[in-house]
Amino acid sequence: MEYSKKKYIVISIIITGIVLFLVLLIYFISQQSNTDTTNQVQQLPTSPQQEPQESLSPNPSISPPTTPEPNTGAIDPDFTALEIEEINQERILRKRSPYKGNGFLLQYDAANDIFRVALEEDKTSSRSSFDIWIQSNYPAILNERFTIE
């Protein structure tokens, strides 16, 4: 049993040595061929040996289309100052989400692009607490952006 283990170990060492030798041999050969090609100076022709091409004159009867291109959506629409303020406040609130307030938990639902508000047990005081907080901190965000649960 020990003899077969030694046999496998010796064979694996021999194979590893051969593979290592081949890898090193290929590496050194490639290094030598790289230095040979970098030392060679290539002679470039001093004058071009190209035939002159005929110049093509434009045909005056053919002209490019002058119809306007359709709008691809790349042009930014003009936003009012109120819309810009709403967008900025929503962006800030999305980054702040989830937010645990006094009697409510606000989370942003990215799949539906809406803010979900979970009120605690005392719904009336929690709702009034949320309304006061949202109007004092994010007044530009429309009420339709919130789903009260």
C-alpha cells in the first residue's frame, strides 16, 4: 500500500517538473523573440508608390434630405422651478428612506415609484404627525406620491 502511494507521489512530481520546465522554456523563447523583433529597424519607403486616385465631383442633382429628424427624446424638457424643487425633494427623501418618524414609518417602493407610509396604532395622531412632518420638511412633494397604510 505504501509503495503505491510513493509511486503516485513520484509520478506527480515528475509531471509537475515537466510542466514547469515547459512553461519556463516557452516564456524564455517568447522573451527572446520579443527582443529580436524590437531590435530590428524597419525601413519605410521614402516616397509613396501609390497611384493617383480620380477625384469625384459632386452631382448637383443629388442633394441630402432636408426634412427635420424626429425627436429622439434626448432634448431635455423645460421644467418649472416648482417641478425642479419637487424632483430634488423626492430625491432627498428617497435617499433618506426608510425613515422612522413619530408614529409612522416611511419607505420608498422603487417597483411602484411611490412612498409607503405605515402608521402606528393611533392612526389619527400618527397621520397628523406625518402631515406636519411632511409639510415642514418636504412641502413640494405632492400628496399623490404617498400611500398611507
